[in-house]
Amino acid sequence: MPRSLRRFALVAVASAALFGLGACSVPTADGSLPVVDATSTATPCSDATPVDLAGIPPVTDPRSITGPATACLADDAVPVLADDPQPTLPATVVDHQGTAVTVTDTSRILALDMAGTLAATVYSLGLGDRVVGRDTSTGFAQAADLPEVTRGGHQLSAEAILDLAPTVILTDTSIGPWDVVLQMRDAGIPVVVVTPDRSLDTVGSLVQSVADALGVSAAGESVSAELEERIAATEAQIAAIAPPADADRLRMLFLYVRGNAGVYYIFGGESGADALITSLGAVDVAGEAGIQGMRPMTAEALVAAAPDVILVMTKGLESVGGVDGLLERLPAVAQTPAGQNRRIVDMSDYEILSFGPRTPDVLAALAEALYAPRDSAASR
């Protein structure tokens, strides 16, 4: 499997944690996990206020911080970064699969993928009022009332899609079945397939691909540049907070938790989590140990990695009964510095690995939870 597809398959598994945590299930043939209705998700972040990284002094000993923390975004909405762009149509693009697609009408858009990133990107481009439906993963505020076109997880429903009469569909290879996508093309709907790769490095290029397909290339250039600038600025602020020497940095690990199914994975190199951890001024201990992609957790690997902090998704943590439940179910966690100090940092499943328009805010919220947690009793 090409590196980009492998990376996204891993992120897709993580994204699936949003929805199916209440049911006992096993990975599907493509490595993803089945999901259910996104409306069951909730976060403890309703009273969150904006993060001010500039107000956080350098932290010389981040290991002295103890206790769990939740990384929260102050706003549930996707930032709209373009002001009412007017599509120039027809727009012809060659998509990720090498197919030439001509889009003549963008009045009714469907943007569908495993992580909800494509719909968020359309909204960031100022075209959210043209989106007519959503997939299960699209969980931000502006799209909450849109009808779903996925059933029983990430299974596209041809009937639900056709009922919405979309004039263009944006998707990738993370969602299916593929026969439904082909059926939409047979019905005369332009379908643009973009890359499934999701990482910090692809945020800008994905925006541009979506913008080109929708006839707003200039807006795409502006939004891509702004997002890349915001990400770089946030990374610079985090670098000013985190210890400069690797020996003093937090050693961190991303653990995928699906407690009711008894499924636990470590995310390592090329998973997206590795770049996230590095951007947070920490050391990716899974990658350091040679773990690539997603690997079923073993007690030996977890204890040997000795993370100071374990990152998890909020619904995943809830599925094991919170931090106490995680330590009880996985004694190996309790044997790590993270477990001993209860340094478990969680963030909404919708957000933590979405790699889209909210990425700068995701990084800032995680950095605050790591270096100046509001809900931790510990001092720096």
C-alpha cells in the first residue's frame, strides 16, 4: 500500500472511534472500524475559552505536571476564511485517480470522507451554504442539521445521496462502498476524488484541490496560505514553550482506545499522530521504538516506550470509564510514567486527527493541555 494511503487508513481507524464505541466490533477488511451515529458524541468543552499560547511561559520541566487534561476548542464551528467567493465554471480538474472531471454547477455540494475534513474544507472556503448533506464524521456546528447520507457507519447510501440531488460530489477512497460512487457517476453527477492523505503537511494542498474542483482556485490559494501560515505560527509558539533539548521534552504516545470492543492500538510513524506529537514539541516514543503505522498494543511495547503523556480520543477514554478505567483495564498503562502521573490527555474524536481548517486551533489546544492544563491541579 502506498505511504499516503497507509497513513490515511490509520487516521481513518482513529476517526472511526467517534461513533462506534458503544458496540463490540472488529476491524473491517480495509483496517477501519465500523461506526455508528455521530449524534451520540459529546465533549466536556462547552465552556472553553480561546487558547493564548503567547501567555504561557517556557516550561522547563513539563514532566512535573501531573493529572489528566482535556484539550478543548473554544468554538465548535469551522473558521470561514474566504469571503463569498464566486465559482468560475465550468471547472475541469484531473482528480487523484487521474480522472478528468468537469464541474458545471456547485449549487448543491456533497463532501464526504472518513475524517469529515472535506466538508470542513468546503466551509472554510466560504461555500458552506451550498453543502446539502453530510457524512457521519462531519461533526462541526454549521453542519449539525444537515441530513446524513451514510448509514450504519461510513456506508454511503445511494438513495440518500440521490434524494439530495447534488450537483457535485467530493470524496476520497476512505469511504464507500465504491459501487455507490460509480453509481453517482453513472447518474451524471460529477464526482471528484481527492487524495486520502491527511497530515500536517497536506492541509494546504487539500484545500487547493477542493477549491480547484469547485471553481474557486483563487480563494483556495488564499485559504491554503493562511492555514499554512497559522500552522507555522502555532508551531513556533509551541516551540517557545517546550524545552529545547530532546532530553527534556515530553515523551508521548498516541493510544487508540476502543474499550467495549477490547481494541487498543499504538499509532507510530507515518500515522499522522507522529507529526502531531512532534509539532507539540514532544518526542514520539512509538516512532522512536520503530513502530510504524498502527500496531495492536502489547504490554511489553507500552512499558518499554515509557511515555510521559498518552494522547487519546475523548470517546475512546469514555469507553473505558475514564482515566481510572484505563488504568484498571490496561495495567501496562499504570506502569508507565504517564500512568503513574495520570498524564492522559484527551481531545474530541472529531478534531484531534482531522488535519483540516481547525488544525492550528487543535495544536494550540493540545499544547495548552500539555504545558498549562486548566483542569490539572499540578504546577509547572
